[in-house]
Amino acid sequence: MDFLDYQIYSVTNTTKAVTSESDLPEPVSRLRLAPFELPSQLSSHTLDNETARSLSNSIEKDLQNSTPLQDGKLYNKMSMYVSQSIDSLKLQSTFNNELSHLQNIHPTTKPTSKQPDSIIVNNKPADATDLVLSKKLSKVLNDYSFTTYHSTSQIRNSLKVLESNTLALRLDHSKLITPEYLGILARKSLKSDLESELLKDHLLVLEEFKPIARRIKRLTDSVQTIRTLGQSLTESNDDTPSDNQLLLQLNSLNKKLNALTLQKKILIALKDKFTLNQIEEDIITNSPVAKPFFEIINKVMTIKENSMVLLDLSNKLPAERLLQKNNSILQLINKKIYNHLIDFLYNPQNTNSPSITNPDDSLLINFQRSLVYLSNDLPYFNEFLKRVATIRSKLILDEFLSQFDINSSKHSGKLTIILSQQNPIRYISDILAHVYSLIVNEYDFLKSLFKFQSKHFENTPQSILQKNETFLNGIDKTLLNEIVQSLANSCRIRIEQLLRFEENPCINFEIIQHLQLYSIMYQRQGITMDNQIISNLKKLIQLSKEKIFEFFTSIINDLNIEDPILNDDLLPPEWLVRYLNKLIELFEIYKQMTTTSSGATTTTNNNESNDSLLINSNFLNKIIKDPIESTLLVQLKNAFPLSKKKDDVKISLLTVEINCFDLLSSRLLPFKNIIFNIDDQSMSILNWIDSTKNNFVSEMLKLQIKLLFQRTGLHLYENLMNMIFPLRSIKDKLDYDMYLSLLENPLMQLDTINSNVHDTLNEYLPMALTDLQENLLFKLTSPSIADEICDSSFNELSFFYIIFKRILIHLYPQQIDRVNEILNFSEIEFNTLIGIDN
């Protein structure tokens, strides 16, 4: 390569290792090898020892005796070496043998492990030009002599750089190592290309300094002017050292300059603190409601708070104008936030997205943060809540009404509510359940959007949440109550249509239970007591109570008190039986609903008013006590108008009354601990029935005792003796003396007693038990009451007979036999005849 011939192939003096930059050698002419003939084939691959030794000695002798040669002698010297080598060696080796021969020439040098592969032509005979070129490269790569070390290392580094940048420089090795003319052109063009690339790199560096040069050139005149002015000032100051007027003036101007600079900095800082730049104003106007937008809002609010401090200054005009500007900006911001929130609600992708319930969703956080900032503007905030209530009310109302529209596509083929119209309880239950599902879904939706008071929004002033806590707390439940009010009238109309035509008190009672249950469920979902839907449910409950009361009162009102209601068996009227059957049926349903699975009855909540219950003291008074007093007793008395005059009619009236009240007591007693245990007034109704029945039984007992004494002839003496001293007060025989005064009474004469008592007693006593049981008490429906009256009556008769006989024996001790003849039954015989134990 021609450009490598500068220093590599010139023989330099040992005292001059490196040439100066100004004394560079020129490239030498190529060595012509045409005169040298080489054998066409090499007979051997190695050199004999004598030949190698002679060649090495010759070369070393020439190198030791060599002197600096001129450029013209280099060619002759090289020709001499070549001719001697060819003549003595007879060149029979390949290029590889030549390299080993060169290594023997310089035994002190170390051959490199890496040789240029491009110089070797595999399995081809090498010509003289290639061999010489290879020899030159080998000397460059393997010569480590001290004199040529610097230049050799530079060339070696250059070759390595070229090899590493082969692809970048697009080098063609085959052309560069060609010894022909094309190789010369390739190597020369490589040098020019490298120089042009170097120039381009230098131009790029200079281009970077162009702006700096232009600025320097532009400021040269100003700097020169300042320098000239400074020199003139310095010279004038040197000329008049005692004159400080100019220096004072400069100091004064310098102070003013510093003051103006400080004032400028202050004004710039105030501008940054109290105004928005163009980028921030553009964000407010054109950017979406996102994180940068909220940061600008925070800055505007901070500016407004800082502006309030400026009102304390003497000149309030700047602060007022600044506040006016900030208010207009905040108005624009609030309007933009309002529109953003409305767009969010109207977008079905946002409201119907499953991620809307995720508290970490970016859209949800952005919505809630916007609502926090909007709470600073109450008009916009309240207007937004109204829009939310309007939009959501329409949606859930359409969803509710779609269940009653056969042609609607929203029910997806499910017509459970429409198909259940034949079953009133199922129909009302489906309506209430559907309303409950709408409330639950709406509450979940609103809670995900508006229940965010406990969240901490990044870069959001906490003062907003604290200041607007009144508006933000419970906003989800407030909206829920406003939204579900749209369902109140539609739900009430459909339930009321059915209640108006339902007469069965049991069905009405079950409807009341469902209405009360769902009313409690609605309230647990956040619906307040004053909400219209709860108020309508209360009205429907009251309507059902009225329908139940109307059913029972209609039975009473349809009766005619003057109509005969009695039969020969003196049983209760048929209307009373039907009335009690319906009433007991209602009580049975109430018992089932108020009894737990374990059998224990549920108690009424103390906080719940007695009037709010279906079955309370007022209801029991109207359907039980009032009909008995105003209708039943009056009707019975009208059926026996002679009851006050005739004992037999009186007995019939008492029998019917006892049968009626015994029926009432027996049918109502099982509900004593469930229905009548609500309060004292309710229990008093059942106690009144029992006491009235007992009064009738007592009257019947007194009347039966009276009849027994009359039919046995003892009634005159019973009255007479009780007038003197009550028989039940006798304790011992001494008390018999209380009746000694009766000896003067003609009725107490034994003959008179015999005529009044003996025959009558002996005639009636044997059949007294049968007469009383079969004739007088047979029509009593309660055997226990009949037995009680019978036993009590005969016990009273037996007691009087025994006392009466003992008193007579005490009054007439001399006529005991006569007394025994008149009262001829002993105590045992008397008790046996009337059927009581002794």
C-alpha cells in the first residue's frame, strides 16, 4: 500500500528515530519484479540451513553498515536484495515458507499470531509482486525495533481502526490489497475519503459554534462601547481625582438599578403567585377535566385565599379586582366541572360499566374529585343533584313500569308480576319485592359514586372536605330518597286497586304483614320515614286495617236487632258463630306470623306505638266488646221481654247468655298470651268476658237456689232465719240461741212447719236432682257450668236443711221426735237423694 511507504520502508539512522512533520518522505516508486524469473513450481517447502544462514548474514551485514540512503538509492538497494535472494534460494517454497524464512532473518523479533488473511491466496502459486508486498506488510506488523517503534505502532493502530470500521467505511479488502493499478487507485481514494470524512466531522463541530459566534459578533459592538466608556471614565477619573460628583451619580444610579431590579423580581413573583399564565388559562378553557385541570383549580383557590390577605392593605382596589377575576375563573371552572359530571351520567358506558363499583377506578375517582370541587358552588352543586335525581328517577320508573307491560322488551320474557294478579298476596309481594330490588341496585350505584367522604384525594385541599362536609355527608342516601319517590304513586296505585276489592280479612291481614315487612326493609336500605314511598305504604296498611274492620262491622250492621234469633235449644245465634269463626281465623293467622319456629311468641317492640299494630286494644274493643254490648246483649234481652217478671223466662235468658259468653270465652281463651297480652286494655276485654259470664252463672245459681227452696217449701224459713242471723255465720251451738226469738213467730210452730214443709219436701226431694238437671240446666252447653250450678244449689239446700233441723231441735228440745217426723230425712239420706257427698 503506497501510503504505508512513508516511514516503514526507509532506512533511518539510529540517532534520528522520528522525522519531523515538515520533513516527511515521499512515496517511493514500486519495485519492478519483471526481470526476476521465478520457477513455475516450488519443489520443496523448506529452506536448507546453509542458504538461510548465508541470506541472514548478508542482510544483517548490510543493516549494520547501512547509512541513510537517498530516495534514489532505495530502489537499487531493494533490487540487489531481491536478486541475491532469488539466485541463492531457488524459491521452492510457498508464501508460508517465506514467512518462516523472514522470521529466521530477525530472530529477536516475535511473530504475531494474526496475519492478514487477505494477502494469502490459498493453494495458488504466489507471484513476485505479492511476495514483495507480503514482505513489506510482515515487516510493518512484525518489526519491533527501537528505531521504528513509534511509527510502526501508529501504522498498526491505523490498520486496526480501519479494520474495526470496515462496515462503516464500506471497505473492500480485495481491492485494497490488489498490487495492480486498481489497488493503487483504491488505496489513494481511501486516503481522500478518510480526509473528507474528517473534514465533515470538523464542519459539524464548527456548526455547533455558529450560534455562539453570531452572539459574540452581535454583542461585540456593545461590549466595545462599554469598554470604551469604561476606559474614558477611568481616564477622566485619573485626570480629576478630587472630583467625586460623577462617582456619586454612578452610585446613585446603581442603587436605583438595584431597587428596580428587586422591584421587578418582586412583581414577577407576585405575578406568578396571583395570576395564571397562558398555558394554565388554556388548560382551563380547552383541556379535559383531569389531573392537570385539578392542579390549576388548586392554584386558583390558593390565589383567592391569598387575595383575601390583600384586603387588609390601605388600597383595596387591586385585591378587589384580583378577587373579581378569580371569581370569574372559578365560575368558568365550576361550569366546566358541572358539564363534565352531566356528561358522565348521560354516558351509558360510564354508568353501566362493571368498574364503576371499583373504588380505585380512574373514572370514578375523577368523578368524585370533580364533585368535591363543585361543592364549593352551591347553585351548581344543587342543580347537579337535581339532574341526578331526575335522570335516575326516570330510569327506575321505566324499569318498574316495564314489568306491567307485556310488549316491553325490558322484562326479557319474565311476566311474574302480571301472571300473579289472580293471587292478591303473591301479586302485592312481587310488586314490593321488585321495588326493593330497584332500591338496592340504586343504592349500590349511588354509594359507589357519592359515598367518598372518607377518601383522601391526592393534591386536593382537605379544607374543601371539611368546609363542605355538611353537603357531602349522606349525599348518597339523600339522592336515594329523592329518586325512589318516583315509584311511590305507581306502586300505591297498583296495590290500592287490589285492596279496594278485597273483602277477606285474612288476606288483608297477610297483605298488612307484607307491607310492614317491606317498609322495614326499605328503611334499612336508607329510605327515611318521611319518604313518600314509606308514607304510601303506611296509608295502604291503614286501608287494609279499615277493610278488616269494615268486614266485621258489616256483619253486625246487617243484623236486625228485632229479628228473632232464638231456637228451642237456647244456643248462641248463628251470626255470632259465623262472626267468631272469621275472627278466630284472623287470630290464627296472626298467631302463625307472630310465633317463632321454636314456639316462643315474639313480643312487641316497646318503641312501637300500640296504634300502629293491627290487633290492638282499640281493634279488639271495636270487633269484640262493642258488638257484644251493643248488639248481642240487646238482641237477647229483646228476645225475652218477660225475663224480669217470670222466673222461667229469666232462666231461659240466663241460659242463652251463659251459652253465648261461654262460646266467646272458649274460642278466645287460646289467644290469651298472644293477642290479649299486648297491653292491659286488651287483657281487660278477655277479663270482661269472663266476669260477665261468671255474673250470669251467679244469677243462674241464685235463681236455681230460689226455685229449689220454693219447690221444697223451705224458702219462707230460709228468709226468716237469715233475717235473724246469717246461717253462714254460725260457728257452734251457742249461736243457735240467736234464734230463740223465733219461738214467738207463728210460722215457727211445729204444726205450721209440718203443713208447709213436710209434704212438699217429701214429694219434690226425690225428683229434685232429675228436675234440676234435665229441665232447668239441660240446655246449658257447658257441662262444667251445669254441674257447678247443680252442686252449688244442692249444697246450699243441704246446708240449710241440716242447720234448720238442728235449730228446731235446739228450740224444741222436748219435741225431738216431732221434729224428726216433720223433717224425716236424716243428713245422709238427704244428701243421698240430692246427689252430693256427705
